[in-house]
Amino acid sequence: VICFLKDPDTGIPILTNLLERFGFCSGYKLNLTKTQFLMFNYSPPKDSQLKFNINRRTTKMKYRGITLTQRIEELYEANYTQMDTEIRNDLSNFKKSMCK
């Protein structure tokens, strides 16, 4: 799940409470050690980091195989170049295996 919070100071406690309630009803549990926050123009207070065990990312994070970056200008380089190389290699390998 990806969430965008306008006001993290009030949003993080509300979001974690909501996710905990969802977990209680559904049988799922929020794994805070795997939960990541990519902050844009925001630095959480130390007490919030400790209280909610925030795994803060400063420049980028992975979500469903895509690298999300803080700067929109970096999205292309962070994702397309590597993906283009992998696709070209896969096609080359496929072409070689089909010619046998």
C-alpha cells in the first residue's frame, strides 16, 4: 500500500492506528520493520521516529519493483535505464535460444 500524507505529524499516528485496526479485523499485521517512509520537505521529530519506529528513506525507495525518488527528475534514470538494459538482454538471450 502506498499512502500520501499532507500533514505527517498528525497523519502518521492516525494512519498507524487505522492500519492496526484493519489488522485486528482482517487478521493481518503491520510489519513496522518493513514499513518505509519517503519524506518530501519533512523531517519527523525524534519522538515520532522512536514511537512509530519510522524507517525513513532520504532519497529513494522501492515499491513494487519501481524505484521512487524524491526528485521527479531522477525517476527516469532510476528506472528506465536499468529496465531498458534488462529488456535488451532478455530479448538477445531469447533470440539466441530461438536460433538453436
